[in-house]
Amino acid sequence: MSQPATTAARALVSKNLPKATRQQCLRFFSTASRNATTKRPTAAPCPSKPRQPLTQQRRTFKTVEEAKSRYRSGPFSLKAGLLFVATGAGLMYYFEHEKERMQRKRIADATKGVGKPKVGGPFELIDQNGNKVTQEDLKGRYSLVYFGFTHCPDICPEELDKMARMFDLVEEKRPGVLAPVFVTCDPARDGPEELKEYLNEFHPKFIGLTGTYDQIKAMCKAYRVYFSTPTNVAPGQDYLVDHSIYFYLMDPDGDFVEALGRQHSPEQAAKIIVDHMKEWQKPIRTA
Amino acid sequence: MVWPLSSSPEEKRATEIRSGAVAPTRAERQKCWESRDLYFACLDKNSIIDALKDEKAAAKACGAESKGFERDCATQWVTYFKKWRVQDIQKKARLAELEAQGANKLDVNTDFAPRT
């Protein structure tokens, strides 16, 4: 409704109608009715504190210099900055650490398998002293399994030297927890005596395993090791064996944990092994 | 190649190693590797890659080194190392080519030198 119309109506109403009715009509016409003075009864208002001024209360400074310095640097100070950096660095370190831990756990869990382990399993072989060794003898400790042969030209001796270094590094941190195992892929030529002579040059604690061709074949199959002995070899003729070159880290349950390869230095590999050992919850046997 | 039979135990042992009857010890392996490195250095100098394919050129240029190599290593090892050399050179060339194309380098080591 437009303004002149309202004023005219109001004048008309105030002249001709009794007071109560007049008011009702006014309400009808006017927007004033919305802020009617009659209110529903309410609880008495709480005595409130005097309202804070809108501007923040200023800190008082002891000296002008202090005030000036505060004005220049704003709310930042050296202490606050250091605290911020330290907190950030701490958080970063924690998250990185946790990430690495989760990564290791994931690798260990992923290879754990639900039913039968994917790598490793039962075997029956003899060591360099002619004693029978089965998977049960290795259980309770971590074991590092490597496959090779004594006539190997370059890689196996190099890798065995690396394994010896790795083993020593792990021994320093966790003595007796790791069993270093060497399995031959060439049982025709590597008997216990050959193994003993060969492994003594690398590390006196290495366990060398050999057996019949079928036992070795089963062992290699269980560890998913590829090996190929040439088939058309005349007795006494020389040959080389082609085989996979990984170190297999097995946990105290005899389950496969991780494969360590040529890309790892002995120090890196030893660190990986020790880190896995730290996360092992169940008891560990030591030699 | 026929090796003269000799009664000396060193010569007997060397013959056994060459034929693959026994596995070499650490010292014997080391000796073989040294002779191999000498031979390969000579091949490098004469830019011969495949000693099996360019047998005549290799024999002419590195006859003395070749003799030492064959004396100190098992016959199977000699062939293996010669083949390995070809593959390793090809691999390195391929890697260099890939790197030139901007490929990312992975940490792979094919050298004989032990890593520390």
C-alpha cells in the first residue's frame, strides 16, 4: 500500500471509530502491528555485563621501544616462529616414520598370505656337516636364504660376500636372530664337503644345504627360484647353472617376508632386516 | 685345447679348475678375475667387443692376455665372461641411449667390483 493511501485511511479511522476497534484497524493497515508492544510473559532478563567496546583492548607496554618493536613485527616473534618450525618438523618426522613403518608392515602382511605361504615351505635337505635339516630347524628365527652353486663365476661369490657383510651387520644389532642359509642349485657337484670348503671362505656361520636333485628341485620350486642345469651334460663335463639371485628373508614362522636383490647394499639390506625384526611381536629364538 | 699333463700338484689343480672338476677357491677366483680384467682391458684398447665373433682379431691383438685368461679360469667361465662382456656393453649403450632421451635412472649395478 502506498504512503498517502495509508495516511488517508488512518485519518478516516481515527475520526469515526471507538478506540479498540480503531487500534485493530490500525494494526491491519500499519506495519507497526508487527512490533506490537504487548509481549508474551518472559523471564526477567539477566543482568548482563557492560558491553565490551568493539575495539580490542590494547596491551600495555612498559616502554616505547617495546611497543614499537611489537608494532613492527606484528604478532610474530622469534619464539613463535621457532615453535612453529619445531612443531612442523616434529610432525613431519612422525608422519614419515609412520609411513615407513606402515609400508614395511604392508610388505610383510601382503606376503604373509592367508592359507599356504606363497614362498617357502617344507623341505628336507642336508647341511655341510651331513646333518638333516628341515624347515622346522629354521623356524623360531629369521632366515636369509640364498640360492647358488660353487662353480658360479661371478655373481654368487659376490653376493655371498655381500650376504656375509649383511649377516655381520645384523648380528651386531640382533645377535643370533638371523640364520644365513645357502642352498645349492647344483646338487650333482655340490656335496656337503664341497659346500663346507666353499662356504668357509665366506662366513663360518653360513648354513649350506644340499640334497638329491629332486629335493633341490622341490626346494627351488617352493621358493619360486628359477634354475636350469643343462640337460645334455656328459659326466665330468663342466657347465654353469642359471638361477635367480635374490635373498629371501623368512620370518620365524617360516613365512616369506621380503626379497632383497642386487640393488640393495649390505647396509641397506641389513637395515631392512633389522627393521622387520623390530616389528615381530611373537618370541624369537636365538642361536 | 689340450693341456700338457704335469706331475706338479699346482699344475694338476690348475687343470682341474680349467676343466671344472673342482670349484676354485677365493684366491683362485681372484686370480681368474684379474686375468679376465687384463684381457678385457686389452680388448677395450683394440675396440673389440665380441671376442667370440672376432676371434682372429682378438687372438692377434690380445694373444698374451688371452693365454693368461684361459690359464687362470675354467673354460666355461672364459666363454661365459666373453658373452657377458658383449651383453654388458650392449646394456650400457642402451642405458646411455635411454638416459640421453631423458629416462629416469634406476639404481642397478652390473660391475664386478663389490659394493661397499
